[in-house]
Amino acid sequence: MRITDRHGGVGSGPYGSRNLGGMCGDDPETVAANRALTAAEFGLERVVFMRQVHGADVRYVKEPFGDDPPPLDGVFTDVPGLGLAVLCADCAPVLLADPGAGLVGAAHSGRAGTVLGVVPALVREMTARGADPAGMTALIGPMACGTCYEVPAELRAQVTAVLPEAWSITREDTPALDLRAAITSQLAGAGVRDVTHDTRCTIETPGLFSYRRERRTGRFAGYVWLEG
């Protein structure tokens, strides 16, 4: 499991330098070069990227989708050496692995996807293929933290009606959401106990892309794969 940052790539400007996101306005050739560079650094020849839509659809994959990936927010595989990538710039990359079952998965869990339950859906789909939640390891990557993710009070009420653990306030005592706490609770409810965190807040960390901080910006990624 690896998390990239915005350094060490070939891009410039607001996307500098390792933007891996293909739908945020950056030059496609630059994005392709950064993806190839990152794959090579991780020793991967093939990587699956999704067309993330803030939903809860999950799919088993055996190969990359190509230039027109379907709308998905979770993928998993049992193919050694096939990388799974999830792009983020404030949402949470959630990476799962069950080494005993030989399965790994990746989910994009922003506010909408967390409410819809994309992470529990990924656990269920992996379990249906032979994984055991008790044998899974999860990594919740960098995301907008609970004291920075300010939202209207009405939105906080809507989300916490489904996910009470997401209730939070900012340092200025305004309404906020703690999606890390909500996702952690979802994993526990799905039977996943081995959960680690990259607790960096994207909004507070200049070395990571943040849509809320910059608006026009790139995407970092979480990668997970089975060793070949």
C-alpha cells in the first residue's frame, strides 16, 4: 500500500508536479507520464484507474479499463502485479488487503460515497470472493480532516443522520464533518479491525493536492497491489 504526493513528477503550475488525475484540466500527456513514472517506481506494469463518481459501485477487475473506465468508486482483484489506484484531493483513499485470501481492493470515499457506503460495499464484495474481514488490513489515507472540513449545518445534519460518527466542528466552532471517524466506524462494523491511518489533512498539507484549498489542482493517489 502506497500513497503518492505532489512531488517528483513532470508537471507544472497548479498541477505540479505529480498530478495523476486525468479529469481535472491538466495536459493528458503530462498525466500519462506521471502515471507511467509512478507505476515504474512501484514496479507495476499495469494499473487500474476508475472514473470516480462519488458513488458506491464496486467491481472485480482483472486488467486495466483503458481510456474509458466505467463509473466506479471501488475495485478489487486477485491478480498479482495488477495495481489498483484511487485518486483523491480531499476525499479518502481507502486501501484493503487480505493476504491470506490473495485479494486487495481500493475505494474512493468522499462525503457522498461514505454516506452511500462504498467502503462496506467493497468489504462485502471482497468477502463474497473469499476474503475474511477479520483477516483484512485497511489503510485510510490522507483526507480533509474533521476540523477543516467545514459544511453547512443542514448538510452536517443530513450526513450524521446516517453516520453519527461524522459529527464535528472546526476550530472556529462551525459545523464540520469527520469522515475519517465515519469510515473507521464503517470498517469496524464490517468486521475489519486492523486499520491504520495516514492522518495528514490534505487541506493543511501543501505537499498533497487539495481541491478545497486550491480549487484548480491535481490528484494524488493511493495504490495497492498483490506482489507477483
